[in-house]
Amino acid sequence: MSSPSGPQRPRQVSSPQRRPTIDPVRVVRQHIIGLLAAVIIGVVVGGVAFVGFMRFYPLYTSEILFEVRPGLTDSTEIGTAETLKDDEVERIGRTQTSLLMQREVLMAAVENPQVRDTNWMEEWFVDTQTGQPLYAQAVDDLEDYVRTPIIRGTNLFAIRWSWHVPADVPKILNSIATAYTRKLKALDDQQFSENEALFDTQLSHIQMSLQGLGDDIHAFIVAKGITTLDDPRFSQASIEVESLSTNMTELKQGLTSVQTRYQQTALKLEGSITASHEDIVEAEADQAIMQQVNRQEILRSEERSLREKYSEDTPQVRQIERQVRAIDSQIRLKKKEILNRNLNAQLKSLASERDRLKQVMERMEEELESKDVLLRDLAADTSRYQAMKTQQDNLEKQRDDAAQLLNAIRLMKLRSDATRVRQVSLAEIPREPSFPRPEYVIPVCVIICFGGFLGWIFLRELMEQRVRSLADLAIVPGMSVLGAVADIEDDPVEPEEPEMIFREYADSIVAESCRQVATAVLRTMAKEGHTSLVIAGGLPGSGVTTIIGNLAVAMHAVGHSVCVIDANFRRPRLARSFGFEADQRGLGDVLADTITLESAIQMTDDGISVIAAGSTETRMVERLSDDRFGSVMASLRSKFNYVLVDVAPAVAATDAIQVAGRCDASALIIRAGQEQRGLVARITRELSEANAVFIGGILNRPRQSVGGYFRRNYELMASYGQEDEDTEDDS
């Protein structure tokens, strides 16, 4: 059976949990004083730290510079003219700094007697019992603290070290530089010696190979009987072979031409192809044909004469026409006979020519083959000889190159500018400490204090679970934001009490925010066709009674008939805010059937209908869930445009869920800074699962507006209203 409140409505589906958003500008503005204090504390801490470091931990730094040079490409060069690219300088610099920081180099440096007398060595790296220096530990310390920067834009790299005693710094650095240059010298000498030995061995091997190859060439000349060393391509045999090859080519071309003509002539005789124009002209030039042609011309002349004398049908003309046709037939037959005769004669002539050319080619092929064998043998012997001579020339060149390289290595070894790295400065005793520096220590301390405090406030913002702003409320699953009601303390009008502020301070910020919330509620309820609305709070003190009273006045001000019901049987206050007694007869009495609904409705001076909670003995919360209450709500929906119901807090009692089952819609009041997002999400879910449609939440008294955007908006609204009043007064 359906309840009197109407048919069941679909439940709202909760939206997925979203991350809370943080407005960094708002957070910074809220804590601007703390951030300024952090800066001041950072300056003070930086000054104290500077003095402390100067007293107990000063550091003095010095460095030695090394230059990366292009080096020599030839031992005879006067100077180095080649330039290095930046990436080459960096690569060489990194290679050299890695070599400089090798343990053997640092070990040689700390074993220097000058280093043994330094405060650094005596204080930290001498065994107190035996008095022996701890070289390995000293090297470990240098590996940790010696720096080898590559100076960009130059050909320089450096070794840099810091210590508390200024006089110790150049001793350590100069000892490292000395050990490093000795290491470079030893490596260069080793490389030169190895290269010298390699090229010397190679030179000896080349000379032995040259001697053996010379003996082989002499023996080959004697064995083959080579009398000339001319190129075989220019020999008499080569010339004859070339001449024979040319003649062979010409004969092949002639033979191909003869064979082609022979085949064409045979096809003409067979009738496969027609005779050429030349063949026809040659046949027509025959004496017999010429005689017939002359006779034909005579007859044609006579025919023309007779046609001039006689008509076409006379016997003379007909006889001469028959003679002309007869001679034409004889000419054609004779021409065909002579043409066949000429073609047969050509065929025989071409066959004879073809046979002759074949015989000549056979003789020339035999002669060419014999000449070719002779030429191949000569070319093979000559080629082998030339290969041996070429090998000999190459070995002689290798010998000369090896001798030249060996001389260059020996000369390069003697030159001091052949190395790619040279030391360009010595370490000096530093006159001023490199640490601490006030321009670094104080800003660092300020950044640490400022950043620490800033990180702490943002971490607190991230960890905060209370609903303090509309952004916090918007991320609650299933929540639709209807608006926010400003805190009375943020109102520049400075009203005394928030209850009925819409009536007493209509131009105040709180009243304006109530007006905006009322507009959102009316728009939402009108869209869905809702009339009754239960408004609940999460925790006690949420301000439900105050907001309902102001919403009722705002709705009535735009022309709606409004009835407010105090269904908070536990702590009723709604009737008192409208000027009525809290214990006078009301909803409880109606549900107990002691009075009628019409007698329970009280009317305010401005036309708002109020139903109090009722007398104490009739306020039983169980009656809020029975059908009688549903009938009451149905009756009120038919009488008024909107019915607003006040209930006990949802956390303190289940009244809100029971009442929501008898109303069209429900809304939730959240006190800013008081309720956790998880609690609001749970109440939202419970209200959404009730029969009423949950239309959203209203944030009450958001204090985060201080110093932020809301505060500026409030001030603008107040000043704008004040300007309107001033304008009216002036008019």
C-alpha cells in the first residue's frame, strides 16, 4: 500500500568520491600573517646560523685550473692551431677529472710530506695510538669532498677543495695537482714507448718482406724469359687480335645482313610478303616490259584519236579498247614473270655470298683463337709481374711511412707541448671564507622557514576532513550544492541576531545569501513539482531553525503561500522565532487528534503560516512515522504553495528520515567547520534513500570567507546596497 504522501520516487544514485580541491590563493591569504612571521623568523634564524657557522664551522676554498688543449697533429708543427668544440672539451675534461680522482693519484698526494704536516692530516687522519697516518681514510675524505668542475664556455676544468684552516688548502690541492701531472707524464711516456717499439718492429718486418720479394721477382723474370716489360695491351699480338676482332665484327654484321635479305627474298617468292618498290622498279626497267609499254602508249594514242572522231559504240572504238586491255594483261603477266626471275637470281646470289662469308669467318676464328691463347699467356705473366712490382712499391711506401712515424714519435716525445692537458694556475691561500656567506645562508633559512610553514598549512588543508567551504561540500558523494548562508560576523551591516534577519535587515549580507539560497530551492522544487520540503541538520547547532525562518520569509516575499512546521519534538524553537510560544498547541496535538489541523495553524503579521511543535505531553516522535502525519502533510500541500518542515538533527535522532518519508523533498544544513565530510556523506545517503527526493545541501556560516573571495563579495554587496540608499536619500 502506498503512503499518503504519494507514490514512491526513484532514489538518487551517489556520485563517486572526488578529491578535495584547494584554492591556494585563499589558503595563502588566510595565513598571510603566519607567512610573514615565517619570513621574519627565517631572517633571524639565518643571521644566527651565519654567526654560528662563522664561529664554529668556517670553510676556505681554493682551486687549481687545468687547460684542455687541441694538442699537436704533427711533430713539426710550430704551435697548435686547431680549436676544440664544446662537447669535445667536456668529454676530455670528464676523462681527465676521472683520471685525477683515481685512488692512486690521491694516495700519492696524501703521501706528500707537505700534506703530512697539515692540520687536516694531523687532526683527522693520524692514529692516536701509533701516530701513523691513515692514508686510506684520507683518500676516502678527498674522494667525498674534492670537486672537479668543468667550466662551461672555456677549455678549463678545475680541482676545488675546502677546509677550515686556510693554509692547508693550497698544500692539499698542489699535492693533488703534482700527483696528477706525474700520472699524466707517466702515461704519455708509456704510450710513446709502446708506439715506438710497435713501429720499430713493424719497420724491421717490412724490410725483411722487401728483401724476400725482390728475390722472387728476379727468379720469375728468369723462369718466364720475360724480355720486355711493356703493357700487353700495346704488344704486336694485342694489335693483331684487335684487328682480327674488328674484322670478325664486320663479317658478322655482313653475314647477318645477307641472311636477312635472303629470308626476305624467299618470302617474296612464296608470296608471304609483297615485293618492294625497288623490285617492282627493276622489273619494269626490263627491255621486254619497255617494248610492251611503248606499244600500249601507241594504242592509247590511237584510242584517243578514235574517240574524238567516233562515238563510244562504234566498232572502231570497241576494237581499240579490246587491244588496250589485252596489252595491259600481257604487261602484268610479263612483269610478274620478270619479277620472279629477278628474285630467284637475287636468292642465288645471296646464298653464294652467305657461304663465302661463313668460310672467311671460320678461317679468322681459328687465327683469332691462336692469337688469343698467346695473348692470355703473355697477359698472365705480365700481370703477375706487375702485382709483384706493386707489392714491392707498397712495401717500400710502408717502410718510408713507418720510418717517418718512428721519427715523429721520437720527436713528439721530446716536445713538452704535445700533451692535451696543462696546469695553468697554482692554488693560493684563500683570504675570505667561502662558507658561510650571508647572501646564501639567510635566504636559505628564509626559504626553509617559509616553505616549511607553507607546506604545513597545505598539508593541514589536505588532511582536513571538515566541511568548511562550498568546494568541500561539492565533493561529498550525492551532494548538490544549493548555496551558502554567510556568517553574521562577516556581515558589514553588523546585525545582532541571524533569526528573522531577512525581515529586520533585508539589505544585509546574510539576508542576501538567504535570498540566493531561497531562489535555488524554489527553482529546484519547481522543476520537480515538489511542494513539501524537510530541512534537517547534521549536528546540533547547524542553524536549521534560523535558515527555515529566513527561507520562509524570502519565499513569501516573492508571492508564495508558505507554511512552516516545527517537527523537532525534542527541542522545538521554530515557533518562538516567529513570535509564538513553543509549547502552544500544534503538530503533536494534531497527531494526537486533540485538535484539528486548522486550529493548529498560526498566522504571522506578514502572512506566514506556522505550526508549532505542540504541547509537551503530545510531542511523541513515534507519531511522525504513522499515516496520520502523512495525511497532515497531504492536506497542507493542497493549501499552500510550499511547506517547510524543521526536524531534529540527523545525528541525534532518526526523526529526519521518518519525516522525509512523508515529504516530497529533503535538504541538509551543514554548519561550516563543524561536520566531517564522511558524516555529511552518510546523512546524504540516508536522506537519498528515503522516500523524499534529496535536492541538496546548504552551507551555513562558512568562516573561510575571511580574507578571501567571499569576503570581498560581501563587502561589494554591502557597499552597493549602501550606494542605493544614499542615492534615494539624495533624491
